[in-house]
Amino acid sequence: MSVDPVPARPGDAIELDLFLDALNRRYHYDFRSYSRASLIRRADLARERLGCANLSEVQGRLLHDPSVLPDIIDAMTVQVSEMFRDPTYYLALRRDVLPHLRTFPSLKVWVAGCADGEELYSLAILFQEEGLFDRTMFYATEINRRALLKAESGVYDIDRLPVFSQNYQRAGGLGSLSDHYTAAYGRAAFDRALRARTVFTEHNLATDQVFSEVHLISCRNVLIYFDNTLQDRTLGLFAEALARGGFLALGSHETLRFSAHAKAFQAFDEPDRIWRRTACQEIANAR
């Protein structure tokens, strides 16, 4: 079993705790239940970006200069994704999950931790190609405001498009990815129609509650940054939000097998990390 690394100096652990407490008490961003190993790396990145000697200096700037908050949140969150990432997952959605979703008269999809929006646009294109887009509402949520604004813009560097296009084809795309964007000046802007049915909003899985009943939750490669307690809280939110028979999709290295909420789900396509909400039952008190 791997062990999270500890800060090199005795005082570093205290500095990290005080920094996280200040971030929570001053601005209500609660990272205290994130994986310790991830926190150490991300906090050190924040220190480097602000040109500070230590986290105590970062904490002082954070408390007295609100303008540094966006840079700190950028450092503390991870926006690493690509369109149709893990193509077999999208292929499984197309072939196996969407036939079940078609039975609902209207649909709601929650993309939790949407980062810069790549996953949202992948799902929107998929639902459009499968004729479900017009009766679906998408909720794209993210803790990082800058990332949320980028997701809403739907604009990406053109040099990322070859990988996006390869993934799209491997995910069973019915046409060409270029059908969905226009390119100019080194940037690719995805069709505004793809976000016409999307609500972009801030939501913190560590502190916020369920906001709607949904039929599909796609939260991929987010739980790996949480400790066990926050993972259980998050999965409890998802169990509460999903309609009976709804689907939960996690990242390729994530599972709910050992969660307090495991009994609320049944495996649907475990290799592609897709579970289905079982009959309604009391949600375990793990939040």
C-alpha cells in the first residue's frame, strides 16, 4: 500500500493546514479533505506561481489580497482532460447506456468537475448524434471559476484537435469532429448550439448539496484527488441525485466498490467504470 509523502520540514505540515484553513474560512473553498499527496503538490505549485518563499507567505497574501485567489484556485485544481478521453467509455455510452436513457421522456446530465469543458462537449456531440440532445439538459459544474468560463467559451487551441479527432473516431463518431467547430487564428470554437442546453455553474463537491434529479452523472478523474471521506460524501451526493435506473460514470482508476454507498449502485460496465442506480433506499450517513 502506498503512503502519501510528507512535507520535508517539520513545520511544512502545519503551514499546509493553516493555509487550507485560511482558504476555507476566508473564501469558503474547502480542500481539507483532498488527498494529502495531491495537496502537497498543488500548494507548492501555488507557492511557486506567487513567487513566495513558503506557504505562510502565501497564506498572508491570500488573507489580505483577494486578487491572488484565482491564481491559487488554478494551482489547487486540475484541468487535465481531452475530448472523448478514454474512447471506449464513450463507445459504451453510445452502444449500451443511451438505449436505456431513451426510455425517459426528458433527460438531465450532470458533468461534475467539468474542468475546461472537454467532457461536456464530448457528451453534447454524442447526444446530438444519437438524437437525444433536444430533450436533454446538461449541468456543467466546477469549483474553478476560470475553468468554468473557459468551458462556457468552448474554444481550444487548434493543436489539440488531432487528438480530439482521433478519440472521436475511436468513440464511434458518426461523422467528422470538424462538423462541430470552426477554426481560425490557431483556435477552434465549438458550435454554440452544443452549449445551448447547458447550465454552467459553480458547485463544490466538498460542501454543496444536490441541486436536481439527474439521469447520468459523468464525474471522471475527480475522485482520485479526494481522500476516502470526501469520496464517500461525493458518492452519497451522486446516489441522492440519480433517478432510479440512472447511470454514474467514473474515471478509469476510480471505483465505488469500497464506498459506504456501494449498495446504492450495481455494476453496469465495470471495465469502463459505469454503474447504475438501484432501487431507492436510504442513503448512508457518510457525509
